[in-house]
Amino acid sequence: METIDVKRFSLAFGTMCSLFYLGCVFVMAVAGREITISFFNSILHGIDVTSIIRMNMPVWEMIIGFIEIFILGWFAGAVIASVYNVGFRES
């Protein structure tokens, strides 16, 4: 069993999370409030997001969110790759 390169996997996972974030921004920008609420309610298995959704988010907050989700994704990728590598280390 081969090990996973932690840096490359972390970058890939962080990038994937960032792309999902951009997809969320796109849905909110294009679909409008009611369709956005319906979309996220269906993804979250019926949890009603009506009271927490905010459609008028400033651009600077979206940029901060994009950076934060990349960092969180990068850390998650590093943990996944590290645990995988430790779990399959040959004795």
C-alpha cells in the first residue's frame, strides 16, 4: 500500500472545498431567495434554512469565507492523508 502525499492531497481537498463554496455563491447569485432556500433545504435533508439564509452578503465577506473554507479544507485534507499514512504504515 502506498502513502498519500499530504501536501498534494491537502491542496486538492482545499481546492475542492473552495469550488463547492463558489458553487454555493453561484446558486445564491443566480437562483434568487426562494430557489436558494429550496435548494439548501433539499441538500440538508429538510433542515429549514429560511431563518438563517442571508442573500445580501458583501463581497469582502465572500472572499473571507472563500479563504476560510480553503484553509479548513486544507487542514481536513492534511488530517485525512496523515491518518491514512499512519494507518497503513508497514512495520
